[in-house]
Amino acid sequence: MAEKEQKVPTNRYARAARVGRMAASQSVKQMGTRAANTVRSDDAARRAMERRQFEAAEQLVTVLGTMKGAAMKLGQVLSFLDVGIVPEEHREEFQAKLAALRDAAPKVAFKDMRKVIEADLGESLSAVFSDFDEEAIAAASIGQVYRARLREDGREVAVKVQYPGVNAAVRADLQNLGMIMRLISRLMPGLDTQALTQEIRERVVEELDYELEASNQKRLARIYRDHPFIVIPGVVSDLCRERVIVTEFVDGEGFEAFKARCTDEERDRLGEIVFRFYFGSMYRFLQFSGDPHPGNFLVMPDGRVCFLDFGLFKTIDRSVADVETASQRLAHEGRGEELRELWVREGFLSSEREMEVERLLDFVSMASGWYTEDEEVQLTPELASDVVLGVSTPMGEHFARFRHESMPAEYLFGRRLEHLTLAVLGQLEAKANFHRIAREWVYGDEPVTELGRLEAAWLAERHG
């Protein structure tokens, strides 16, 4: 069957109309439900509002699925981080819908993708590649990945190409992001939508520039060269353009396939590698991929793990990392007074509103106890949800006290990485004493795991 071509809508107002119609519809329905609830029993009223909330969430998924770029990226984030958008009894169904959104991609005819490649490279496909499989092997929110072979040296490569018109579509999404966030705030009233909106605006624009992404990937590939269990594919620099990235091809098993057949030992090993890559990159090397995601790594046949997609990338100052690790040490050691002083000084807490020490330690334990407390932890999707619910929604015990506090912008990206890494590990259901692993960069301790010893030997040889 011939592939059906889909146009990526780029008109801001046409795209805004979808969101606006849904917002108006949900507002009217929720007001109607509240009015009807005045004459219902408490239990019936609760069930009616929960059903309305689930319907609103379903409609959000539908709208996000028709949009590309910024809105699609948001949908993908929500797809594996269940932050209590819907009531418990609807959560499994909602997760299934979001998982489909995460893996969805527009069906763009290859002839149109080919035009993008040839326009950016300035040469015909056959002049650059001896073989080029027209069937995409992977899809992202703004592009597709193809397998090919270079004519010059015969290397197998992965060619990531932006969808035609997606640049304008993403920028239209960004113009309409405020409306989308208002919809989400009705489902998650505790979410800091202003900070999230700003972050999406800044980072998604960067993701449109594949030359910048190629530069990010090259930096990490240099850092992780010859690593015993982490692989970053090399970049073919002279074939990278604003809409095209060419990298070395890596064969491996995806997240869902691996999870379906792995042993407990293999699962926990992957969990430790994922944790080491995302957290270790941030604290050891001060630069990291900001997009922990089940689709962004492959388990290779030899057991190494290949990490992909570096459009969302962040570099931080050593001073930011030092505040983070100092906070983790103080929380682990129960030194609440010093932690409070540090957070006031750094702008996490307002000096006018004194925070009770025990409340602060309880909050940190809720948010990061899975890796700041010295115990083996079995991570689950429910635990990951509970962490986010506990610190960022009205249902959480700390929400009322912390909702008026603010986090400096330079720390927001780290929190995103922390929560999304937890979400991935929760979906994997990995088990480990993550604190003992983290002590390597928090305290400078010697490693206590086999992977840690392998990495320590590599660090000593490659980075002195």
C-alpha cells in the first residue's frame, strides 16, 4: 500500500483553533459537571468529576497527537511520566493512549523527505550514499531516521531528517503554547506552567537546529570515547546540516523489546547504566542530554548501551553542580539547618518565609530519597508518580507549603533530568542502591558495583 502523505499544518490560527475549541468545550463541561454535582451524592459527584477529568485528558492527547514539535514533545514527556493527570482507575488506559502518542509519527512520503536531504546536502542521494533504505527505522517528534551506507567509505550510517515544514509548525506551536498550558493546568493545577513554558520555548528552538545537535553529540562522543558500557555514535560532521544529521549506525534492542524479555539482573544492570549516564554526565562532566526517554537508548548485542538524540542538551556551571551535590549531602546527613541556609542563599527559599527544618527534610526525602537515602530501592511507575505528585500537585502533602517558593532557572533543567530519569527507571522497574552509586560523584567514594569499578578504571585512564 502506498504511503499516505500528511501535511504538517503551519498556520498558527488554524492550529490554535483546535486548542481553543477544546479549551472552551472542557470549560463548559466542567462548569456543567460542577453545577450538577450540587445535587449529587459526594461519591457520585467525585466519580463524575473524575470521568470529566479523564475525558479532558483524552482530548488533550488527541490535540497533541495532531500537532508536531513543541506540543508533541510535551505529549511525549507525559507519556512515560504519569504525574497524576487522571484518577487511579483510569491511569492504565490513559498510559496506553499516551504510549501510542509517544511512538506516533506523521506519515510523510519519502519523496518529500528525500527533497529535504538533497536540498540540505546539495547533492543527489545517490552521489552521497551507495544504499539508502527508504523505510524509516525510527521516528522522533520532528523527524525520521533512515539507515544508509556511505558511498565514500562504505560505512553504515543513520540519517536523521526533519519533516518538511516542521520548523514553521514548531514555531506555531510555540505561539500557542500558552493555551496548551492552560489546558494542562486544569488537569495539573500544581504544575509550574510558566517555568515549563519558558523552558520548552528555549529548548525546542534549539532542537530545530540539527547542526547544533550534531555538535552536542560530538562533545559527548569525545567524552565517552572507549567507555566500557556507554556508547555515543560518532558524527559524520561534513554531512550534517540544519535539517540533516548523519551518524554512525548502531544496532541494538529498544526499550520495550528489552523489558519484555530481560532477566532481573539484566534489568537492574540497564537501570544502573541509565542512572550513571544521565546523572554522571551532569555532575562529572557538567554537560548532559536533557531528554531521558525510553526511545533514546538501545541495548547493544554486547551489553553496552547506546544513547541517542542530543537536541535537548544542557551545560551547567561547576557552581550549580556544587550546590546540587552539597544539597544531597546535607539531606542525606540530616543537616536541615545548613540545608535551609544553603537554599535561602541560593534562592530556592525566600528569606522572609522561614521553612521548618523537618518539613524541608521531609520534602527533600520525598523528592530525591530514592537516591539520597542509603538503601536498596525497587523503582516502579507508581513510585515515580508518587514522587512527582508529592512535590508538585495539590494532592501532595508538601504542595501548599512549597507552592510559593521558586527555583532559580539554572536548576530547572536538572530537576527535569532527575524526574525523567526516575520515570524511565520506574518504567524499567530497576532495583539498586542508587545512593551508593551517586556517592561516587557526591562524596568522591570508591565504587561498590562492578559497573562502577569498570567506569572508575576508564575515568582514571581517559580523564586522569
